Amino acid sequence: MARPRSAREPRLHAPRLVLVLALALALAGAAGAAGSVRVAGGLTLGGLFPVHARGAAGRACGQLKKEQGVHRLEAMLYALDRVNADPELLPGVRLGARLLDTCSRDTYALEQALSFVQALIRRRGDSDEGAVRCPGGVPPLRTAPPERVVAVVGASASSVSIMVANVLRLFAIPQISYASTAPELSDSTRYDFFSRVVPPDSYQAQAMVDIVRALGWNYVSTLASEGNYGESGVEAFVQISREAGGVCIAQSIKIPREPKPGEFNKVIKRLMETPNARGIIIFANEDDIRRVLEAASQANLTGHFLWVGSDSWGAKTSPILNLEDVAVGAITILPKRASIDGFDQYFMTRSLENNRRNIWFAEFWEENFNCKLTSSGTQSDDATRKCTGEERIGRDSTYEQEGKVQFVIDAVYAIAHALHSMHQALCPGLTGLCPAMETTDGRMLLQYIRAVRFNGSAGTPVMFNENGDAPGRYDIFQYQAANGSAGSGGYKAVGQWAETLRLDVEALQWSGEPREVPASQCSLPCGPGERKKMVKGVPCCWHCEPCDGYRFQVDEFTCEACPGDMRPTRNHTGCRPTPVVRLSWSSPWAAPPLLLAVLGSMATTTVVATFVRHNNTPIVRASGRELSYVLLTGIFLIYAITFLMVAEPGAAVCAARRLFLGLGTTLSYSALLTKTNRIYRIFEQGKRSVTPPPFISPTSQLAITFSLTSVQVVGVMAWLGVQPPHSVIDYEEQRTVDPEQARGVLKCDMSDLSLIGCLGYSLLLMVTCTVYAIKARGVPETFNEAKPIGFTMYTTCIIWLAFVPIFFGTAQSAEKIYIQTTTLTVSLSLSASVSLGMLYVPKTYVILFHPEQNVQKRKRSLKATSTVAAPPKGEDTEAPK
């Protein structure tokens, strides 16, 4: 049986043996200086605890750690007592222990841990004992053989566990840590004999990433103590945050293992280089956490930083003692734990008399009760009272169970259950150790450890995965300040994490605005209607660029223009229909044209009625009744077009606009042109002959007038056939710089040029008529219509000359639809009013108010006049004066 077991143990090749012997020599110097707690037993467990802090100025060890060191060590002693007292667990087998102080330093812990492998080293070296010679032929000193350690509980810091694990794996000694959480230790190819009852930092880092995202932070800095725990934790956090996205690292700062004076002040200054990154993810040991808080306090930055601490901070009071104001709001994480009542009862009954097995308990007693057990007579000792030995923990001093006590107990029980299962397999039905168990096989024990599954001291399952890791279960705390009558300040449970985060955001309190989560962002969120313009190389930093003009925010990175018939909402987060306007009857712009049109239409109707009633009177006959009625019809149509221009555009209205916009002016100017041309031809012909010119009869005049007018009608009809009229909404006409002022204009499908085209033929007739009026200005005064026609055409030309710059000069105005329509209709009405006023109002006045003048009077000059030109039949040459 022994031979196969020895075959399974790793061979110590020559180079390795040299290394081991060298380490053993180093151990000889360390063993005498360092103490240990020993508990006798058939199977011995090793224990590594940070009883003291790291020493300064070349010293290996510093001050005593009451909670992190003594509490945890006593927890292992308590667990051993319970296991040994349990008849169902390892019956007949007593577990012993050898507990060592690591002094929170990995190199010192390695020296101490070599004592765990002394038995194996000596067993390997027994065959060579005859070759050992001392100077002078003195035989070598024989000492009692050391206990053989079957498994080790510890260590606390990850850097210490890594250092120790590298040695223990050489001798196949399983190791279970109660506090080491570095992700590196999950590598089963390098640390195959390492297990832990706490989850690795990869789970912790995931929980911290989830916390940061739940708080809405996207820009944080990381702070790590140099070593495996801090660096691995930060590395896991950075990797997970990069994979999850949405969280950027502003700075990653490492605290040196041996910080120089002022080092922590430099750390705070570096953190303030990115002041928007207020969230600080801290993976650091207890001492470094305290010094960081002290530096922040000295820099007057209390309340600026938002700490998110790992389990090394947890719910401990020592890192924040007298620095509570700096720690307010800190969120910390701790593997899910429970206070073990049995341990409290055990520890609070410990005294100097009943706890002599713990060699550091006397030092703890002095530290805990602030007294001295012995007096050296110095002045400082006189100021400190002497311990009486009657003090009691919890009565004469404050006491709170340290957070990792539960995991120390679970680690001991995990080894005990594995040994129990191994004992049942190797020693079936036997009580006590059998030969197969006396030299415990570490590799076999490791398999039993990885297979254990039991409810731990807190009632939660204890188990290991293939890498020796425990499942991730964390409690989340926040350190909150005292809130008046609501209670005292301290760590408050605000959530938990077990693969997913459950965080009670409402329970969180912060300095300043207690209920509002402070921001830790490189850039503040963009407002509605603003897009993010990312800063190159920094995915969590951006500039906010407004979606101005007619653009709207599509998503957080994109602005797009609204469709042509829409405008952005007030906050530019979407598009809405652009309001549609038109020149309505109630518009102030429509009032002047409508007033002129109504008055003009009434005046024209009055003139027509008067002429019809006095159709055979000399004044009516002398004005040329036929052409007068045609001219008055054109004037009436000119006034009527105003009503069509104000009416709501539609297919019928647009068709009527095309037809009547130029028809009235064409009819009017055709009649006037025919009149002036007739007068001009009569007197030009009279200068050369007594024969009257052709086509001066009323019928001929009407034919000429309607022929000229037909050109306009035919052109409009062709236009209506080629492009049927319809109304359109023009969204470009009033597309102002300010989208709030943008309007769609409901109008007919007539551009400015086509509108002028409708009037172009009329303007041509007007110019031609004006030319003939100028030529006919020298006719005798007997033909008194020549001069009024001339004045009418001169005034009309002036009106239209003023119209053109006003009409086209307002083409870019936001009020274009109103200005142009008003200008056009007013110009038309004024030109019609000029014709009506100069040609027919005087005649109407005479007919109505001076009828005595509306009689035929022969003048002496009639005969002379008749020799120049004989008037056509049916018209008089002279109207009454």
C-alpha cells in the first residue's frame, strides 16, 4: 500500500531538491524567531493568518490586527474544537493545527509556510543522513520530527496565497483560502492544489461593473494595491467593463508595495486630473485604503470621490476609523456572510486563563483593553493602566465579529468533510486512523475536497467548481452618515449579487443631495434634440451638437432633416406637419384689395347702369357705346379677379384665375387700343385725303377688339389643356430660418413667371395703346376722348412700373404670398380705377347731375371740322360742353 502512494507523490529531482534544501536552511533562521499556535492531533492542518500588519523600516511585522488577524485565527481554533467535539464527523480522529502569522507580507509568509513541508523534506532526506557531517566530527543534532500537515487553511491576501501555493503544490498539499479572491488563482494549471470558500474577483468585478452601470456611471478610475489581489481585480474589472460596454476607464493607478512618503498625495492629484471621473473602483488592502482616504481628506476633497470598494474594504471599520466623513457614500462589496452566534459566544468568553494556546492573545488583550500586562517603569507605561485580567470582551470593549470568520470556519469544515469522506473510503467501518490514512495522499484529498457539498456555518451551500472556486454570492453595503433621529451612521445593506444584481437605489444616500445619485461621467447626457459627437479614442466622452434648423434627432448619434412637408418639434426630437396658410378673407392683407374691388365693382355697375339708361343721349353716343360697354366689362372683370385671388385655391378657382387674370385687362386695353388707333388713323388719313380710313365702324371696332382679346383666350385655353389647373402646397416659399415660423402655402400651380405671363399680353396691349395715345395727342379738342385716354395710359404705365419691383422684390420674404397677392390685386384695381375715373366718371357726373348739358349743340366750327374728316354714321364728333 505504501509503495503506490509514494509513487503518486511528485518526485524531487536534483535541481528541485537543491532548492528545497536551500529553503530549509532559510527556515532554520526563521523558525527560531517566529512563533506559532500548535494544537495536537492525529491529522494536522496548517493555518496562515495576518495577525500583524506589515512592518516598516526593515521590520518584518508591525501592529497587531485585532479583527483581521486574531478574530480569524480564533475562528479556526473554534472550528477545530467543534469538529473534534462532533462524534459524527471524523469519529476517533482528532484534528490538530499549526497556525502561523504572515505579517501581511508575502515573502515573510513564504518563510513561515516552509515549516508545513518540513516533515516531507526530512522524510526525503532520511536516507542521506549518513552523509551529513558536522565540523569536528560532532554528530548532527536530532530534534523531534515536525507534524505532517495534510492541508492548509489560508492565506488572507492573494499575493500571500499565490506565493504559498507555489510551494505547497510541489508537495501536493491542498490549500483552502478564506479571503484570497484574485482571479489568477482560478488557473488550475498553475494552482491545481488551491481552492477557496470565497468567490474569485472575476465575480466580484462583474458585480462592481453591474453596480457602476446601475448607478448610471460611465467614466470611472481604478485604484489597486500592487500585487496579485489588486492588479488582478482591476484587470478583471477593466476586461468585463470593456466586454459589457458603456463604462470607460479614466485612469488606472497602482499603489506601490512599499509606498514612499507623499505617494498617496500623488495618487489623489492624479485622480483629480480627470475630475469628472468621480467614481473610484478600489481593489486595495486595508492599509492602502486608509491612506487614500487620509490623502483625500488632507486635499479637502471630502465628498468628491465616490468609492466602490472590493471585499478587502467590505464592512470593516478599521479603514475608515476617524475618516467617516470621507467614506460617506462609499459602496462596498463583501461575499455573502452571516454572523456566527456560536463564535460570538466562544470569543467573548475568551480570557487570559482559558486561552493560553493562542500565543498572540496576550498582545490582543493589551491592544483591546488599552492596558499593559507588565510594567517596565517607563513614563509611558505609567500613563497606561495595568491589565487586571478580569476584563471581558464585549463588556469592557467594543466587539463586532470580523467579516471573514464565517469563511474560516467553512474552510476548516470543508477539509474536515473531505477527510471524513476519505476516511470512510480508506478505513471503512473503523474508528480512528488506519494505516492508509496515516500518510495522507494530498492528491486524493484534493479530489475529496473538490467533491464536498454541505451547508456551511451560515446555512449557505459550500461547494467548489473544477477550478476550486466557490460560487459568487455578495452582499452590497453603503457607508451612510448619521441621519438625525433616523439612527446612527454605518454600513447599511443596500443590495446583493448572485449572478445578477439587485440594488435598492432608493436606499442609497449621498453627501450633498442625499437621494440623487451623483454623476461620474466624462460628458453629461445630451439634451433633447442634441446628438453625441464622440471624442476620438474615448468612447465615453462626447460633445453635444444641437440638431438645428430643420434637422431632428434620429438617435443619440444622428441628426436628419425633416421631410419637405414637415418641420421639427420644438425640442427637435421628431417631425410634425408644417401648418398650411393662405390669404384668407379675414386677413389684414386682404382688406385693402377687397375694399378697392368692392368699391370699384359698385362704381362700374353704376356707370354701366347710367349708360344703359341714357343709351341714346349725346354723351353716351359720343363716347362710343359699343366699345364703352366692352371697356366697362373689362374693368368689372379686373375688379372681380380680386375675389378669385383671395378665394381658397382649388381646381375651379385656379382655372378661373388663369382665365380671368388676363382677360379683364386684355379686354380693357384691346378696347382702348382700338379707340386710340381709330382716332389716330382718322386724322392721319384726313391729312392726305377726304376718304375715311377702313374699319372705323362700330362693328369693325368690336371685331378688332374681340380679335385682340381672342389671342389671350386661346393662349389660356391651350395652357389649361396642356397643364390642367390644381392647387398645391408650397413648403419652400415660407421655409424660414426659424422652423417655428415655417408655413406651407396653399396656392394655385402658378409660378411668378407664369402669373406675369398671364398679364404679359395685356401689358403689350397697354404699351401699344400708350404709343398710340402719344401719337394721337395732337388731335383737335373736339375729339375730347383722346386726351383722357392718354392720361389713363400714362398713369397705368406708372402703376405697373411700380408693381414690378414690389412684386419681384418680395420673392424671398416670409410674407411673400400676402405681399405679392395684395400688390397684384391693388395694382389691377388701381389701373381699372384710373380707366374708370378718367374716361367715365366725368361723363356719368354730367349725365346724372347736369342733364341740361347732355344735348346736341352745333358749333360754328363744325363745317371746318367736317372738311377734315367725316365721322362715321351713328357717332357724334362732339360731346356737349
